[in-house]
Amino acid sequence: MRLLLIGTMDGQIGAASQIAIKKGGSVVHAPDIAEALEILRSGQGADLIMADVRLDIYSLVESLNTERISIPVVACGVAADAKAAVKAIKAGAKEYIPLPPDAELIGEVLSAVSMESARVVCKDPAMENLLKLAKQVAPSTASVLITGESGTGKEVIAKYIHANSKRSSEPFIAVNCAAIPENLLESELFGYEKGAFTGAVARRIGKFEEANGGTLLLDEITEMDIRLQAKLLRAIQERQIDRIGGKAPVSVDVRILATSNRDMHEAVRDKIFREDLYFRLNVVNIAIPALRDRKADILPLSEYFIRKYSDLNALPVKPLSEGARKKLEAYAWPGNVRELENTIHRAVILSTGEKIDEDAVMLTESAAPRASASDSGTAGMVGRTVADVEKNLIIDTLKHTLGNRTHAANILGISIRTLRNKLKQYSEEGTEVPPAPNDFG
């Protein structure tokens, strides 16, 4: 567990560091946000950030999001400063730890972050067999291609493989190839030297170097431009990368995991994915079944998410009513586990009784089980344009995900870039677009 401490924390830096080290963590300290970001840009990386609550937590979280650095932030401050704690949580901090630091509490936070990254909740035999395969291949150095529909938990399985590998104490770095613009993905992966292009005011270490000694996950790799695939293939084969503007190759030791929600054979046939790269990545293939094909996982996952979001929202943990359980099990789950998580999150917040009843479990009607095969799936669509139907589908899906663009894009099966372009178009046409979560008051 790599811990980055930011700020003075009322003089408690030394105490917090000692506790973290005793709990098995390694600690780096930065006096302010600017230096912390420089540390992260240099490739040192971190699994958790603990930041002084008096710092601009919102600015820190926004900077991490802008630079696509995915690290949870925990705010720390004096126990009596309740207003600062609330402000930090609203700004994006995952948790608040009161000072002076409590060894047991810090230990629990470190343990929770570590366990959360590698925990897989399942009871269905199909998933139990899949986990056995994942655990079997984890200690090897072989590349693994993880396939499955959007929202099935491909990144969760990738983290599980890393946690059970010989590299588990080293970095796990994930790159979402679909979320990063094509012109930025190369520098994101391989880094760049100062002066390599306009705006390159300092050297930036890429994800390959950041993951050195550990695991690099290339998420939704089929979204990568085919020209960049050639450079990626060379990096994997030669175990060397070239920074943009660099004069010499840099050796890297990285275990590659990749995910895709596409039919890989079709992608190769359509010449949007290199066949040689496919064979290089597909040493072992782990195909995750859709949630509708592993129904025994629906209720265990629901109970896990109920506990998670009850704790997150400081609400009592409530059981599911019998009607809610039946409703969850009967649903087709086109958005898979991600859609189930959003549904349970919403149900936890909306539930008013002693149990979570079926009224709080709000599902997309189009995915509900149909009464008979003769029911028309096009009811209400005849006479409307394709563009109009598409707009309604996108807006309804966005409402379903509470405005989360990434989740909506995954459910719809489109790239985040395409979704943003559509939403911009709808907004300009005068259609009300659900705000992103950060836009809510």
C-alpha cells in the first residue's frame, strides 16, 4: 500500500506516517497539492492520498480527474471541525479521518482500500469457476485478455489477478483507452520529455513507467487507434518504451492485462484491431458472463452494495423485502453489475421504510421481463425518427445512472466521447440534459 500524505495535518504527519508504515504501507510526503501532483506525474504513484482538510480538496480531486490519475482521497483534520469534514466529503474526499490519528482507524482505512480493490462478490458457479482460473493464472507473467459485456466487472477481475500475483506489492495502473482522446493516449502511455511539443513544460512519466515492476491494465483496448497499437505491440515485445521526444528507449518490466467489451475476432476481421497484438495479449482469455447468466450473484451483490452505500450515506443497513428480491431477480440487467450497483445506490437513498421495498427499486422498463413473445418491442416507436428514439434512450439511460456519463456510455455500448458529443448536440438543440454528479448541489 503506497500512501501519499499532503500538508502538515496539524503537526501529526510523523504520527500518521509511523502508523501507516507499521500497517505495511510505504509513505511519501508532499507539503502542498502542487508538489503532490508533481510526485504523481513523476511516476512514483500512490494507492491512497491522505490530505490535510485545510487544503483545497476540491482542487486536488479536480486535478486528479483532469490528469486521469485514479487515486482515492481521504481528508484529515481535527476531530471537532465538522464543517470542514462535510466540505471535504462534498468536494470529493472518500472519507474523513480525525486528528490526532488513531492507529486502528488508519489501519481500517488502509485495509479497506486494499480489500476493495481486489474483492469479488460471487456465489454463482460460473463466476466461482472463473475466479479459480483467474487465481491459477495470476502468479504467471502471461498477458491476460478479459472480455465481457460492459459492466460485468472486467476491471474487478483484473485487480483480483494482480492481488493474487507475485507483483501484488507493486503498482496496479489502469488506463481507460476509451476515455482518453486519441491524440493524448500515446503520451499517457509512454510519457514525454520537456519540450517534446507545445505545452510540455516538464518531463511526464507515462503509465508504462509508472507500472514498472507491477501490472498495467489497458481497459477497453479495442478503442485504441490502430496506429498506436503498433507502438504498443513493440513495447510489449521489446519490454522497452520510447517517451515522446526521448532520445533513448526506456526499459520496463510490466505485466499486461487488457479488457474489451467487443467481439475480438470481429474487431480483427474488420481491421480495427491488429491480429498480432491480439495474439500477444490473448495468452489467457477470461470471458466474464453477463449478470443475467449468473443469477445466483444478483442478491449477494445487492446486499454488498446495500452495505456499501448505507455506510457511505450514513444510513442504516436495511434488508430487501421479498417483493424487491423477486423484482431484482426477474430483471434482465442490460447494464450488468454496474447497473445493479446504481439501482441499489438509488434504492438505499430512496427507501423510507424498515426494508427496501420494490417501489424503491427503480428499473428501466425496456429491460423488464416481457409477458409473452408476441409483445412488440417496437411499441410506441412507430412513426418516430431513429434520431428521436436514440435521443430518448440516451437521456433515459443518463437519468438511470444519476447523470454519470461513464456508466451511461458503458450501458449504451458507446464511447464516452460519442456520448459527450450527443449530449452537447442535444443541449444546443434545447433539450434538458441531466447534470453530471458534480453539478448537483
